[in-house]
Amino acid sequence: MSTEIDGFIVGERIHSGAMGDIFRVTGRNAGVPMIMKLPRFAPGESAESLINFETEAMILPALSGPHVPRVISVGDLAKTPYIVTEWIEGESLEQVLKRGPLPVPEIVRIGAALADAVHTLHLQDAVHLDLKPDNVILKADGEVALIDFGLTFHARFPDLLAEEQRFAAGSAPYISPEQVLGIRSDPRSDIFSLGVVLYELATGKLPFGVPATMAGLRDRLWLDPVPPRIRSREVPPWLQEIILCCLEPRAENRYQSAALIAFDLRQPDQVALTERAYKSRQAGFFMQARRWWRARGERAAPRRMPATQVSTSRVVLVAVDTMHPDDARHPSMQRTVARILSIPAEYRLICVSVIRGGPGTGGMGGATSPTDPYHDHLVRLRHWVEPLRLPASRLSLHVMESADPAEMLVQFAQRNHVDLIVLGAPSPNQLRLAWWRSVASGVTANAHCSVHVVRVPDSAET
Amino acid sequence: MSIDAVRKSACANLIIALLSDVHGNLEALDACLKHAGANGAGRYAFLGDLVGYGADPQAVVDIVARYAAEGAVVVKGNHDDAVEKTPGYMNESVRAVIDWTRNTLSDEGKVFLSSLPLCIREGPICFVHASAASPKRWYYIDSPAAAHRSIDAAQTAYTFSGHVHDQQLYFQAVPGKTTVFRPVRGSPVPIGRHRRWLALVGSVGQPRDRNPEAAYAQFDTERERITFYRVPYDHVAAARKIRQAGLPASIAYRVEHGI
């Protein structure tokens, strides 16, 4: 005879973990495969397993999107505590890792999908705080889903784990220096863990080992991990640059949002390489000793909502019409972009030129040779952005061809977590640019982010 | 009445609007009551300080007395208490308003205020203006330790208070440790009764966080969730009335700027 809880028929147990058990369940006509998580209640079980369960029961229903399991039902915590979610079909990253380090294209694909998932979580004011291969599911559609929110911080809910530092810290190999210090509200902690996961994917090793003591955990406040390229010759400099930037001990030196990691992984030729990329050994003894000294007193914590924190870095896309370099709108658009970029603390500018082409679409970015068909447009794009004097690390250039430029821009912007699209409005006295009208209106109608349409007054043009 | 309407009114009774520190601000009270009604409130609790500062003590007391007759919870605040006997600790401008309020209020109004209890316990909830640990002393809940003492004295899962004009939610994640959470407006927070919670619901009539919008909260007793709200209202009109009544200009200024 099978057990029934609140109309769910409990089936086979598929997992037994520290925080409780997971069973497959059916019933209630949910129409999707489901699992039920039950906390441990037995006498002698520690109270923290219940706090972790309660945290997940509180936060998970507030999260949405393709990167988190959908909640079907949450039981009354005082009477029948359980969480029923959809069962996410896929392979855990832990299983993938058992097969050894991955080839670079796989790291890029999985890493970018993972960064997408993390960014989506941050935009919902949540910080996962327990990112590790075990908690990452690779779905058949190529997306990544995150599971296990027992340690998650959500800025809209009281943090039940705030006073429970012993149990709130996450998994020793993956947690950030801030978490070691008991800070639970910084989304950049997930960026650090993402760096550990990327390091592991690329080298098969953990950058800080598996520390078993508090002193061992504190090492990451100053310790320089062995550069990934030393561990695996397959790792290209740009990937080392990305990984080590995630693993910076101080949160302000890391990527400020996971969207930027996804972007860099997908456009490796546009990653601005620093000395990190070519590092071939750990920092010297004195350098590390100095960092250790400084880390002794580390305490700082951010006071902003996670979504606000990650939004301090803005990704701005500007659509530049390189077909008409003499267009009167260009100076006005350059001024607008300069003004927009003067506000955020961190930004990325993506300059895109969409060449109206045949039915097929193509694209390119970064370095080209004069024989490339898009080369001229790339040169014009570079000239367009040159007066803004932006550092290379904040800039990327892309020329694409499409029969439907508006659709191309909208999709490109969404894929790259763009916060704002800047483009020119069609001007009334430039009838030869009539197609552009449809681009501006099409982008405005369909974009997933804000759109800034630059319009040059008639008087300025005559 | 349709089935839906019956169901709606049955559900409505499960949501309690928690309003505190109205301080004679009729415009703010009207706005909050309207907002609460539109958001499903079926019961009302007034957590003290109906008067003091604002220019409409009589109108506010009349409204609250009407709600009380229909079953609303009303507890006494220190300004309500001061109408009966001005205490020594109040500063000059506050004292001026209290004296003016005493002269403005009808006898029935004064009797209503003086008849209010300091603390009401109802099932898992304790309603009290200041600290449940010695309510008559008007201790401010301004630290986890102060919240802890009030929670301990209340002996209930929920303590709902005002007095401190900020919105805060104190809670005990583990027994013996009290932590504070600053709620986000309009975001429901699950507060299960297996823990102890102390909510400071904010001030309807005189917010002090540099945001003039009126503050209050709603507790959904069935789903065990609390939602903190801020409600825009005509604070310029409320401030003008304070000046027109000849009350201290500094008080009008505070209402205008939410300080």
C-alpha cells in the first residue's frame, strides 16, 4: 500500500541527503512528473535541517522562470511539511564532471547557460549561496536549472539563517570569501562559486581543495589559486581570464554580474585579456602575505538589494547604421550613449551593425581581415565608437546580416542580457532609410528590455 | 449575495489591517482604510496614538470609535494617554499639541481614549502600542534586545506594535536569538506561528523615514503572511491643516517631508 500526503501518492525514494529525503510523487493531476522533498524530523536530528527546509519552502515559491523548479505545492510547515516541485529531467553537472575535464566548447556552453541561470536568479533578488555541480541540472534543451535553495538568501524575506553561520555557509570547496565571513546578501558570492565550477570544469580540480577547517576556509580570502592553464594546457588565455576574474578574493574586483560572464564566454574573441590571462604561477610569497594581512580584518557587506547590486553593471547595446556613415543622427547617438554610460559604476557597450541581407543570417565580431565581407562595416563601427574613448574591456563590436534586423537585434539583446538598447528613430526627410522605421518600431515593440530611441529634431538636420 | 461575494467576505475576515500612530492625520487614515478595504482587509486593529501632532483628532477618534463598535481592536498609545494627564517627558511642541487636542476633543472622545486598554491578547496575537514588557512605560522597540524582551513578555507567536514609526519585522529564527528584517513594501512575508514574530507596522500619520507616504501593514491570519504597505495621500493638505490650526510649524514640516 502506498502512502498519501495531501493528495500526493508517494513513490520511490530517489535521494537521501543531509537535509531530508526526496521521493517521486504522483497525483493531483499536475500533468508533470513531480518530486516531494520531506525534511528530517526524527528526534536527534539537528534543528538547522529544518531551517534549511523552511528557507526553501519560503523562497522557492517566489522564484520563477526556466532555471528553477516550478513549485506545485507546499505543505503546512507546522503540520505536514513538504515541498512538491516539478521533476527536472536532465543530468546533474556532478555526473558530467565524473567523466573528467570538459573540452572548451562544452565549458563555454554549460558555463554560459549556468551564468544565465544565476543572473536570472539575481534579478529576482535572490542569491543562491550553494552553487556546486550537485545543484546544477543540465536540461535537454541546453538550459541549466538550479536546485536546492536551502541556503538561499532572498532580500524580500527574513533571513532565517542570518544567525546560523555554522550551517549557513554552503559547501566548503565552492563558497565565497564573503560567505566564510558570514555575509549572505551579496550576489557576487555566486559569481565566485561560478568561478570555482568553471575552474573544475576546465581542470578537473578544485581551486582551493576541500578545506576541513575554518582556517582552511579563510585561505580563499587571500590565497591565489594555481592558474588553470598550469593545470590544463587546453585552457585558452581568455578562459583563464574569465575564471580568475570570478575568483578574485575581493567582490568588487570580480565580474559584477553573471550576465557579463555569459557574454564573455559566448564572445571569447572579445574578452579583454589582462595579466590574469597569462599568469603562469601563483603570486609570490610576499604578495600573498600582504593579501593575507589585509584579509585578516575583512568584514564589509553590501546594503543593496541583489537585483539592484547586479544592475549597477549595465549592458547597453547600440545599433549603429554603418550603411550610412554620414547620417545626421550619428553625433546625437554618440552623445546619448556617452551620457548613458556615464551613470552606472560598471557597464558593457555592445555596438552592433545589422546589415540588411538575404534570407540567411550571419554574424561576426572582433578581429577580421580585409577580405571578410563585413570588414568595412566593422571598421566603421570602430570609428563610430572611437570618440567615446572606452577601454577595450568594456566594449565589443558586432556586424551581423539579417533580412529582419529588428528581430535580429531583439534576439541578440535578449541572449546577452542587455539592459538597454539605443537606436536611432527614422528621420522624416530621409526617405531612403524608410526600412529603418520598421527597425526602430519593431525593436521598441518586441524588445525584452528598455529601448532608447534617439530622434534628431528637424531643425538640427536642415 | 452571490456565492463569490460570500466567499470573499468570509476570506476578508481573515485579513487584519494593522494601523498605528495615526496622530490625528485624517487624510492619511482615510487613505490607509481605503487601501486596506481594497486589499481584502476584514478586520482592523489600531495600535495606539490616535491623536497628537495632527489637526483632526476628533474626526480620527470618531472613525476609530465606529470601527471599535464593529469589533476592531484598539489599544492605547502614549499620546492618547497624555490627553488625560500630560507626562513630564514630552517636549514643548508636543505638549502644545496635546493641550490643544485636549481642548478640541469632545468629552465622549476623551472618555473613549481613556477607556482604551494598553494591551490586547487574542489567540496567537498580542496587540500593544509599545513594548509588551511593561506597556505603560512606553519602551521603544529599537533593537533586537528590546524586541526580544517584548516577545518574551507577550508569550504569543505574534506581537504587533507601533510607537517606533519605522516598519520592521523582528523574528526568532532560533530560540533565544532575535534578528531584525527590514520589510520590502508590498511583498508578503510568510510568518509561521511556529516561530515568534514582532512587527512594527509603521506610522499612518507621521512617517519618519524621509518618505511622507502613510505606512501600515496587513496580517493574513489564514495564510500566516504579513505585508507592509506604504500609501500615498495628500500630505500637503494634512500639513496645511496643522498650520491653519495654529499648531507648531515644525510639526507641519515633519508631515510634509516624512521626517
